[in-house]
Amino acid sequence: MEQLPIFLNLSGRTVVLVGEGEAADAKARLVERAGGRIVPTWEAGATLAFVALGDADEARAAAESLRARGLLVNVVDRPDLCDFTTPAIVDRAPVTIAIGTGGASAGLAKAVRQRIEALLPARLGALASALHAARGAMKMRWPASADRRRAIDAALAKGGALDPLDDDAADRIDIWLAADAAIPASRLETIALTSADPDDLTLRAARLLGEADHIFHRPAAPPAILARARADAARHVADAPPVDPPAGLSIWLD
């Protein structure tokens, strides 16, 4: 990962936009959609800036001036001058999916966005809102946070009660909460590595790594493989798989 993906809350915040034309207009629409306030030059309180100037020297000078005031700067079509880049966006508010290439190819990011757009149902945002509204009911149904997370993971899995790719999933929250759904028991899966390259992982192995609660591995396990696991999954250095795995899904990297 060459860049840290983050989502900024721009509501009511000041953003500097230097330049005119189609590129500047596109950035303005992006900032306005996020609730930002646009100004043409630096002013106190601004922390973010976009520069859309055709002349390379002018763009560099503007970026350096704004950066000297402590702003993070994006220079349109000049990734070497950028502190951050803007991704291609799939908007299913409140669900937002961002696809970035670190400035390498906006066209590729657009193509990936179009593929994802075709996959995701229009009401994905409604499912997110319904899950948020049901947080209190979920805490009552599953008081332990680990049990609650596993129940939600099972419901959101492919073919689950709340499969995100099912356009009617948002309408089934109450039915799911009322159902006598068992929390998935402890489960141990082994992933036999064929190389240290994560691109050699099978689709099933990659999916298991993304779902696992615990990763058990030898000291020499490839870091690139471990990086494919969930960031919040517990890592355990071990010489052998656990005899009595903890609750949830455990992975033994062999």
C-alpha cells in the first residue's frame, strides 16, 4: 500500500481551489458534494487545497505556496506534486467506496469503479442505514461484542440473511433480529501457502484471510500474506495450529 486511504469530513470546512476550467469545476463539484466551503485563495482555517492550473510552473508555485501554509495539496494531473490524490468514487450513501491508483492511472480507477457500480444494488446505502438504526437492538440480542460481530458477519456473508448484494436485504433487519440464528462456532481452517506472493493465493484463501478473527502462523510467515488478513484480526506466532481454537474463525498458515 503506497497511500493511506482515509475519508475526510469536509462538512462546513474551508477548501482552497485554485484555477478555472473543467478540471477545477470537477473538483468543485466533489468538494461541494462533501459539504465543503470553497475559496479561491488561502484563508485561516483552510487545511486542504486543490490546484487546477495548466501551466506546470504556475501549478508548482501555487502548490508550494499553499503547502508552506500547512495545507495538504492536490495538483490536478500532476501526481508528483500531490500530497494526496482523489479516488474514483462509488456512492451508495452512507456507503462510499473509493478506488485509487496513487495517481498512476485515473482511467484504470474509472474502469474499476464502473465494474463495482454494476455489482452493487442501489439500496446498499439503505442497508447500512438500517443496520445503524438497529445497533441498540443488536446489542440487546448479542450483548458480547465478539458474538455480535460474528452474527453480523454471518448475516452479511454471501447468501446470508442480509447479503449486501441482495437489494431487499434492508427490509429484512427485523426478521433477522427475531430469528433464532445460532452464532457460528469456533472454526479452524488451514491455508497451505505455495509461495510468499499474495497474488498466488486462491480466491478461497484470500476470502478466509479477510474473514478470520485469528491468524496463527510461524515466525517466518511472509509479511505480504499476513497483510492480506483483516487489520483487526489477532495474530499469533506459533509452531503448530491451536488444539483448542478460540471463538470465531481461526486460520493456520502452513
